[in-house]
Amino acid sequence: MTSYDMRPSLLKGSRARMGENGPYVIVPITKNENGTPLSFEKNTINSLIIKTGSFKEKNAHGQLVTRNKYKYRQDPGMTGQGDIFAREQKYKNGNVQRSYLKFVVVNEKSTNFFQPAIPAQKVFSGVKEDVKKALKSNS
């Protein structure tokens, strides 16, 4: 079974930007390569990323899109180094929840953006049984 190459879809999307070496897209990732969630305990956190506004810019396909502006804040325990960032979500009750992410640049030469194929399921027989049951219940 083959895997699905996600690069063409990502690079044709509205989030793609044009760089010196062709189109690229910045993808936020919330897990380590081994599948465990990014966390303060397991990763070195660079800083807190805070959205400060937005601006309009042309993407790799010439369409005008909205991009976000950010600023960064280093809290105690954050190193200012590495590629893992924290973001905060503030709730109306005053609670603050942090999540962690890293940004990965994907271009035509990227090697890690292949999704494993999903095995086919034989659903026809199940649909056939469901239709039979539905027909019997209506009569």
C-alpha cells in the first residue's frame, strides 16, 4: 500500500508563500516525531507566541490573503532557543491554558510529509443489509 504525498496539496493551498526556491508553507505541529505531545517537561521551550494583529499579503498564487502578526515573550523556564513555542488561550473565567507547537517549513524538497494510506473497507455488504432493514421497517 502506498502513502499519500501531502506536499502538492499544501503548496497549492492559500497558505503557501513564495520564496527564493519556490513555494513553501509553514505548518504548526503539536507532536514530537515519536507521536508524544509537545510539553514543557519534554521539550525546550523558546518563548510564548502572542498574536498582535494581521495584515494582507499576496500568497504564492497571487491571491490576497490575511496573515497574522506575532510578538514573543520569554517567561521563566523558557530558553529563547529551539523551535518549540507556547501559546496561551484565555478563558472568560480567568483560567489560562497553554499548548505547545513547533513550526515546520514544507517545500517541494521536504521528506517528512507523507501520510500513510488508509486501507480500503468493504462496505457494500453492510450498506446492502442496512437498506434491507430499512425497506422491511417501512412496509
